[in-house]
Amino acid sequence: MTHRVGVKGQVVIPKELRDRFGIEPGDRVAFWDCDDHLALRPVREPQTLRGRFRGVGLSEELEAERRAERQREASR
């Protein structure tokens, strides 16, 4: 399946592929260089947390816990 690049560098993602990968109008996609070809992937925004985890940076909290564990282990 081939498509022509427009004057603004735009290419239409075929409907079959948009449906397969869940890409909808307004979604963000990422491009990167893969040696001899160009790759594209939908960017999935992280889900918003609710309830007691709202506003908590869970990955930052986990990293802080791991750092503290390493420091405790090193001080033994």
C-alpha cells in the first residue's frame, strides 16, 4: 500500500491501519528512524488516576522507595 506525500509533508494513514491501531482524529503519533525505514506509533496518554491515588506520581514514589532501599542495603 503506497500513498503520496503532500506539499506540506502530510500523509494519510489508511483507515484499515487507523482502525487496527485505534488511531482517531486528534490523536498523537510518534515517528522515529529505524535504519532504512520510518516507523510510526500511536502515543498513548497515561490514564488519569482516581480516588486515593489522584495526583500521586506513582513512578516517582517507586523510584524514591528503591533509592531508599539501596541506601539501606549499602549502609549494612
